Amino acid sequence: MSTSRLDRLRSRSRSAGRRLRRETRALLRIARWEVSRGTNSFDRRTAAVTVVVLLVAGGVFGGLVASGVGSVGVDSGLYRVGVAADSPYHDPVADTSALAARPPAEAEVVDGELRGGVDLLVRDGAVLVADSQKGQAALSTFRDAVARYNDRRLGEEPNRGAAFPVLVTLRYAERDSAPTLASAGGRSVDDGSSGSEASSDSSDAGEPGASGDSGGDGSSGASGSADSDDAESGGTAADSGADGGFEVPGLGSGVLRTESTGSPADISPPFPFGSLVLAFAFLVPMNFVAQAYGGSVLNERVNRRGEPLLVTPVGPGTVVAGKTLPYVLGLTAVSALVALLVGGGPLSVAAVVPIALLYLAATFLAAMFARSFKELTFLTVTVSVFLTSYAFVPAVFADVTPISLISPLTLVVRDLQGTGATLGQYLFSAGPFVGCAAVLFLLGVGVYREEDMFTQRAVPLKALDALDARIRGKRSMLTLAALSIPFVLVAELLVVAVLFVLPLELSLPVLFVAIAAVEELAKSLHVYAGFAKARFARTVPTALVLGALSGTGFFLGEKLFAVVQVVGLPSLTVGRAAFESAGAGIGPAVSPATALALLLAPLALHVVTAATTATGASRGREAFAGAFVLATLLHAGYNLAVATVVSGLV
């Protein structure tokens, strides 16, 4: 290499370094300016209200945690029970929040019917019930309270085998698999369901070995805990006993723990109620920060206040990054504080940060599209409801199915349970959120310019402007189609999670149409934007070329769907139906020629359907809608053929 060429390379390297340092200094300067401006915008009254709201929210959360969540309820003292203080039934009534113990003297019995100020009367071992619906409800609550009290008393017996002679073990299997027999040392019992397996072992309480056989030391199933094993479906095993549960250090115990006595009547599906508390603890601060962030962005568009930033000698990407950095750091710090309070670790913070990024990205794009603060409020509330539901609902089923891994909050629950997560599971949960956030910021930066910031246009037209800003030519169709993959992945995972609970006869047809509609919309929106903005000539050859490029780009990006193999979604019927049509389910037993055909068949499908929608887009909005419906039906028919002929799902 000649000396002159080395000098040019060194000069370019030094120039790139200086440019990077200049951009970094500008980014940090904009971030400091955003912080100072946001701080100065709070007057004393606003700051006081904010502090009060935070203290109330923290007090409510802390009260729920300290009280074990379950003890706080709107039914406290709902039913009045007349029972004497020396009655054996007084303690069960006093221990139940819905029941309020009253002196028997307050009750009035006329002709054998209970009247007066109580709903139940316990006297001389008999129970009188008021002739009303409330009286019947009080009787049901009273029976449950007595049963729970008896179970607790049995749990205190030293001879646990005598107290609980029936050993029940649950193992949650795949919903699609047939029930099998499981043995627990004695006889096997099939519960007849396809979702669980149960085994019981009875021992004679009077035999000397009853305690040892049933686990009299409290370490086995006779101790009153029901072991849940989700090994077959790839989930996380959750033990509801004293050793398998987890607590919130420093804030009280029992919040995330399910109390169990070992009685078969007390067995219920795993429902980590603590994930509800965790979801609100992590997600509520995001809503406040996102609202402030969106207001700051929209405020620059009012009366052209953000025009000085547009004339700065830095690009719009640096400006947006500088404005966003303080909010990202703030949400990260708040998430770390919440994780510390609930006993989480680095995994909890790493799982929540992608949600925060998507919150900010969606809010930024909404602020760039909104024409007023009223419209911004509507858009941000819509975004908040959708993202909160997407992150919150699957986490409830963290102990049941791998579908729950579509939410990063599931990783938080696993972190608190001490089970952790693999790198593949983390990428599966957090990857779509980070990808969607990056694409949303990219689209928002595209309209961070004078001709878009200070104009009043409807939200759909602004969305077309954002897509048009990223079109540089025909090759942009390939890039934009590939960039739509994170949104497609999120939408399809959400469809799978929603349809998972429905019967297969209903869920599969709906799944095929929904998946096809999502993918065809992702492949055609940017093409329609190009024609709507007169970027391309409205001719059939041009439409076919654009459709072929869009279909090819989508096909290349679609190979990212192979990540679903990491968490075992193809083990579910709806998972296989959703992802095998994309070529993600090709197994080792398939011949090379068949594998090549199965790999190229999706490419042909995407090119044909994308060309169909592109041809319609070149002729106008109505023609585009009709072509979209036709392409969706063709795509759904292909999915049905793959599921029938290749996968054998139908």
C-alpha cells in the first residue's frame, strides 16, 4: 500500500473521529438542555402534586406488599355472623376478612327464622341462616372459612401423614398431548384431562409407617404443597410451598407465595398473582415518563418553538437521541429501583428496559403525528393500553406455557423465582421490543424536518409521510419490508397468544387469515406510500418490480422467525401453524430437494402476493384495498395447504 493511500486513510479516520466527538458533545448538550428545560417547566404547585401522587402510589403499593395483597379487599366485614367468643367457630370467623363476628344477642329468631342485624347465627352447634341471598352467600363464605381453618389446624399436626393421607402431585403437560398415567409410589390415577396429570397415594393414618411414607418430615408432598412441573412444555416449575415460593425482601412476605395445605380440594392452576403487582410496579412509571416525553416533543411543534434545533449543525438523529437520552436513563434508574425493592437482579432491569424503549419510541412517533395535545393524549393512551396489555397479560401465565415469554415481564417473574432465563429466551422476549423501538425512532426521525413538524395533517397522512421519508428508490422497498419484521413478529405472537385458549377447530382458520393479513399489510404499506407520494410511475411493470423487491425483502427478514424454535413454540399446534408456513419448521428428516422447495415456496408466495397488492396500490386506494383482500386470501390458502399437506395439522 502506497504512502499516499495510507495518509488518506489516516486522514479519513481522524476526520471520522472528530465528527464522532462533535456529534457526542452535541448529543450531551441537547440532553442537558432537555433536562434543564423540563425541570424549569415544573412550578411549585406541579412539583407538589407530582410528589403527592408518587407518595400515594408508593404507599398503596407498599401497603399491598406489606399486607400480602390478599388481605386487602372490598368485601371486608361484608357478612355479619352472630357467634359467641367461646364458640369453636369464633376463630374461623375472626380470621376471615369478609366475616364480621357479632354477639349472638344482636340476632333475633322469630318462629325459627333468623331476623335482625346478622346474616348467620351460630348457636349450640347449629347454624341459622337469614332467608335472603345475602344469607346464602354468608353461609358459603362461612363454610369456606371453616374448611380453611381446619386445614391450617391439620397442617400444624406433627404427624403430617396422618393429617394428609392423600399425596397429590400435579404435572402440567402440553395442551395437545394425550393424558398419561403418573405414579407416586402407590396406585396411579388418570384425571381424564389433557392438560394435567395427577397421582394419589393413600396411607393408613393409624399405621406406624404412615408418617414416613407420606413425608412426615414435611419435605414431601404430604407437607401440604402441590408441586407443579412444566418440564414438558418448556416452562418454569413453580412450587407453591414454603421452599418453592419467593418473597419481597424488606417489604413483607407472602406476596408472591401461594399458600397450600395439600388438600385435593385446594388444588388450582398456577396463577402467579405477584406478576400483577410487578407489572404495575414497573409499568406505571413508564406511563408518566412517556407522557412527559411526548409533551416535550409536541411542545416544539407548537408555534415553531423547535425551529432552533433544526438549524443546528447536527443531524436530526443526534437531536432526537439527545432529547431521548434523559428519559431512557430516568426509566432505567426507576426500573432498577423497583427491581431492588422487589428483590430482582440485573435480569429484571434488562428485561424492562426494552419495554421502556418501545414506550418512548411509540410516544415519540405519536408526538410527531399529533396535531394537538388532545390528539396526543388519545394516541399515547392507546399506545399505553396496548403495550401494557401486551406486557402484562402473558406474564400472568409465566408458570404455565412458553407463550408467556412473548412478554419481557415473564423474565422478571423468572428472575424473582430464581429460575433465570437463557440467552435465547431473553432475545426472544426482548428482541421484538428493541427492533420495534428502533424502527419507530427511524420513522420519527424521518419526519423530524420543517415541512413535516410544522404542518397540520391527519395521522394517516403523517404515517405515509414517515414511510415516504425513507424511500430513496426502488431498492428501498426491500429494506422497508425487512424492517417491518419486528412488528410482524410482535403481531403474530400476540395473535398466537390470544388464539391459544380457543379450540383448534376455531383457532386455526382464524390464525391463518390473521397471519396472512398482518404479513400482507407489512409488505404493502410502504409500496402504497411510494405510489401515493408519486415516487414511482403508476404502471404495471413498475408495480411488479416493487412487489418483487418487497416480497424478497420480507422473505429475507422472515428467516428471523427461526428464533421461535428457542422457546419451543413449535411444540404447540398454533405455534406450528403460525411459523411453519414461513419455512421455520423444516426438520432433518426432509430430503434436500424437498427442503429447498419448502424454503423457496415462501419466497414465491411473498413475491406473488406483494406484486398483487403493489398493482392495486398503483391504481388508487380502492384498488389497493381490493388487492389486499385478494392477497390475504391467497396467503391464507397457502398457509392452509402447508398445514394440511406438509405439517399434518389439519
